[in-house]
Amino acid sequence: MYAVKYKNMVVLGIIPWNNKYIQDVFRVRYRVNIEIPYDEPLSESFPFIVNDDIIIYPAEEDRPPITNVLTQMYYGPTWEFLENKVIAHYEVVYYSLEDAKIKHREVAADLRYKKEISGFNLEINGVERFFSTNRDDRTKYSDRLLVMNDDEIINWKFNNGDWVNLNKQQMLSIVQAIHNHVQSTFNYELELNNAINSAQSIDDLLAIEDIYKKPNGNTE
């Protein structure tokens, strides 16, 4: 990987060796026409001096670990020039409180969605059955209910292959249970958002227990 210095300032980095890209950047951005080799030069050719203003260095990164992706980010780099290479140093800094809240609200929405499509169990005709709540399956129940006659009994096939006779009242109870399940997940997200919005500090955000059930603010 490489960094390109132009007039004592790093203007490209850290990038792989790509002569066309580097030449195009200087032609378009700086109105400077240069030619550099297509093939990556041998290590002993570096620093690679293009002209009096442009030098290409091998480059490395120095990134301390981020311990919480919801509250921290990288700042930088600052460039350290050594004899035959440059090092890009990054600092770990905290997001502003408002930016951290945005990150936390994104996690809250993701947690809600996972709960929303997680499904639930409901007893039908004396047998407890699992109901998928992904958005396609939910629509199948509500669409069928809309066209059912009051005295109609239908043959319904569940995702596991079982067939069940359902009347309109049973279908209504299924649709209502789906609605209650979905609404409960949005209520859950709203509770998380209220806690996030009321936070007065990063420490307040870190205390939101559901978002930090897994380490480092990572919910994957």
C-alpha cells in the first residue's frame, strides 16, 4: 500500500499501486500530467520520486482498537514520514452525543425488526402452532381474512406442511395476534428511543441495557 505526497502534503493514501488512478487524480484535480510505471516498482525504488513535487511512499496504518462502534470513531490520519515509508496514525475519539444517539437509534430499529419477524406461538384447535411474522407471511393472513365469508371454513396450510380447518373467527384471532405481536415490537423500539433521546451523556447511552446485551456495542 502507498501514499502520495504532493508539495509536502499527502494527497492520496493509503492506496494500492494503480498508475492510471494516480495519474488521473493529478490530471483532473491538480491539472498536472505525470507518468508513472504500470507495474509496481521494486522495493529498493522507494521512496519513488515522480518529480520535484510528487513522491510516492510505501505506507502503513497505525489504528488503535475501537472498543465500542456506537460511541467511538477514528480521527485522522496524521502522517509520520520515515526514511523509506510513511505511517498513518489514527486516534480513537468519541462521537458527539447527538451522533452517538443516531447510532443507538439504528441499533434500536434493528433490534425491533428482529423481534418483529421472529414469530410467535398461538394455540389453534387445541394445538400450539408457530406463526411466522415476516412481512410476506403476515400479509397472507390479513389478505385472506378480508375475503372470507362469515360462515366460511377454509383449509389452511402452515409452513411446516400441516393442514388446519379455520373459520373466520379463528383467522381473525390469528390476524389480531399478529397485529399485537408487531405492535409490541414497535412499542419496544419506542421505549429504547425514549431512553436514547433522554440520555445526557455517553455514559447514559452505555447504560441502555438491551442495546449492550452483546459486547462492544455489536449486535450482530
